[in-house]
Amino acid sequence: MELTLYTRAGCHLCEEAKAQLQPLLREFGLTLREVDVDTNGELQARFGEEVPVLFLDARKVAKHRVDVKGFRRLLERHQARSRTR
């Protein structure tokens, strides 16, 4: 599973999302890749003021705020599907 968090400097919602994700990263053995949208004009145009945006693989799973309980369930389902393949 690849987790990508699109952020920007000075974004309090981005910091909040990162803090909320930390226990899940440890629990599921995941690494979070952070991308600052302001370092790339295309990303800045794509996401604008909608950061933070969280992707699990290629799927957008959260915008602005992370529903931790819902995201945990999603990770559990994703992990279970991966084991059966």
C-alpha cells in the first residue's frame, strides 16, 4: 500500500492529518509520502486550497480532514484483499 499526503507549508489541517495518521502508520507498517503541492505548478493547480489530500495507492481517500475510524476500516479491508491475492 502506498500512502501519499499532499500538503503545503503552514497548513494546520495538514499537520493535524499527519498527527492523526501516525498511529495507523505504525499499526499497519506503512510509510507516508508527503508531497508539498506548492513545489509543483501542476499539483498546485490540481489541489489548490483543498489540501491536505490523502491517497491510498491511486485512490483519493480523504480531503481536508481524515476520518480515522473509517480510514482504519479501509486499511483493514485493503490489507485483507492483499493477503488473498
